Amino acid sequence: MVSHTGSARLALFLFCCLGPFLSCRTVPTYTPEPYDQRGIIEELKISFKELLDNYLQDEKGVPISSQYEMPCFTADPRPPHYLDSSAILPYFRAIQPILNNQTLDVVIEHLDKLEFQRAPKTNISVPTDQFEKKRFILTILNQFSNCLNSDLQMELDSRPLDSGLDGDLPLKHRVGGRDSNSVEEKHG
């Protein structure tokens, strides 16, 4: 027969040891306020434009591939619906060693500020063929350009500075829907 005192002590011991550990894992992490997010996104747009312009200048004639797809920003389901870049970051981290570009490092820093800390890390496989790597990079940059230039910015602009992103983002922002304004059309 099991002693009730022994079981209770074990349960109390586990509660005391594991309770603080579990509670620290569920504590919300820092997320920037909505007005901070706007500033981060504006800085991100400037850095990204420089990155994209430089890449297009260096890699003229590389076509965009429909084979690769990257999601766009997601919104935290809890109010005030902070933007989350955790779906985007793995793609930029995957191309970081290939480009080895200081502007890309700045873009990643801005995306880091918009990432939820609890997001699981995802590995993205990059093509090994040199030409396919270039197509992969251009496609990722094109899709991210569409994310930044879409009505996501209009959504941010329509909110008062003291509020969050109320409501759900359109589906294309949650799954990286395509936009007709491609990089090729803009930078021809």
C-alpha cells in the first residue's frame, strides 16, 4: 500500500520544482507597441528597398520562380493583434550566409523585433545549384516586397497610434498571398 504522505510529498516536490519552470515558459515576452511596430516597419521598408535594389542591380536577368513560396506577416490572435515575423525570418536567415550582406543583417534585425519569442525555429532548405539559389533569393525578396507594399501598410496607417491592429489581417497576409505588383514590373 502506498503512503499518502509519500505521494503528497512527491506531488508537492514536483509542484515546487516544476511550477516556476513552467510559469516562466508561459510568461508573455516583449512585443513592441503598435506605434513602435509602425516605426520598425518603416525602417524595415527603407533597409529592404536598399537590399532589393542592390540585388536586382547585381543579378540582372534572373527570373522569379513560382516554385518557392514564403508566407507574409501573421497577426497575434490576442488583442491588440501585434504583427509577427516568425514565419518570414527563417527565409531571410537561410539566405543570409549566401548573400553575406550588411543590409540583409539590418533587415533581419528589424524582423527580429517583430518576432514572437516563443515561435519554433524552422529550417528552410536552399537550393544547391548556383542559378537556383539566385532564383530562390529573388523570389523570396519579391514575395517580401509584396508583403511590405500591399495593403498591410494601409492597415497600419488606418489605425490610431494608441491602438493595436484590431481585427484579422486579410488571408493573403497570413499565408503569403501573391500580389500582381511583382519586382519585375516595378524594377523592370
